Amino acid sequence: MRKVTAAMMLVGAAMAASPASGAPVYPWCTTGAGHDFGARNCGFVSFEQCMQTARGNGQNCERNPFYVDPPPPAHTKSGKARTQPSR
């Protein structure tokens, strides 16, 4: 019975470690430095937001390993005619 329980806990931990499909992935996580169980919260948009939460809990912040920076915006043509500089 202990093996089954341990296996279920391992599967649950693996599922919690990777983001669910379609769920938002934010760039910053608090780490469980102040807790024995290593709690991790990856729901922060900015480092400052993360640190405000972490300071109150004795934690630290680190980049979310699952976060991927969005691609740069595509350049679009404005439709305006380019003029030659006068010389």
C-alpha cells in the first residue's frame, strides 16, 4: 500500500511541476526557501510582484523554467510612401 501511495504522490508532483496545456505560464516563481516542503508559486508577472510576496513568507524569487518569452511584434507595412531625403 505504501508503494501505491508513494507512486501516486510522485505522479501528482510531476503533474504539478509542468504547466497544464492552455494554462497561463507566468515568468516569476517564489521558491520554498522558508518551508520544508519546498512550496513553489509561479503566478507572478513581474519580479517586483514576486518579491513582495516572497518577502512576507521568507522565500526567494526565480525565473519560471517553463516560461517562454513572447516573440517580438511582427513589422507591418504602414502603407505610407517612403520619400527620399533631400540633399
